[in-house]
Amino acid sequence: MAKVIFIGFSKDKDGLYHAPKGEPIIRLAKENGIAINFECQDGECGNCLIKYENIEDEEPTNYIDDLELNKLIEMGVMNSKDAEYCQQFTISPKVRLACQTLVKGDVIIKPFL
């Protein structure tokens, strides 16, 4: 089980949650009433931006598909050089679309402001 810490969403829902590796962040958030905007749930709208911070000693492998990376570049929260680096080394960028993100290890999730 991985530790997922939600910070900055709401006082009563922020905190530590446990999830199996591979669990979608969207499912964990919905099941626990975490207020993340999930309009389209397929990576098209970009309304579910989150800050994603790995807190494990080693960065877990975290493949990001082209759809999500292109949306992050289009929205201006990531440049193409950083996107290429994340894909090449299969690491997660610091900003993600919650609807496309899987739990890959212990992380802190914050709203993207």
C-alpha cells in the first residue's frame, strides 16, 4: 500500500490515505470526498490539475502518455523539453492531470493554483 497525502483541498478531508499501487487518483479522491474538479475524466479538459510530489527515497517508474503531456504543454504548465525528459526516464512531472494519474508510490497531492 502506498501513502497518499492530500493537502490544501479541505480541512476535514486533507490527510493521509492508503491506496494500492496502480489505483487511479480520481478513484481515491472520489471515494474519500476530496474536492478535485473531474469534468471530463479523460484528460481533455485539463480542469483536474494537481501538484504531484513523490516522497519515496527513489522515484518510481511512472509512464505518462502523450495525451496528458500534450495537454500539460498546451496549458503552459510544462514545456516540451521537460515533457520529453519525463517520457524518456519514465518519471512523473510535478504537475499532473488527476484523472490520468495512478498511485505509483508515496506521494503528496495538492491543488494546482
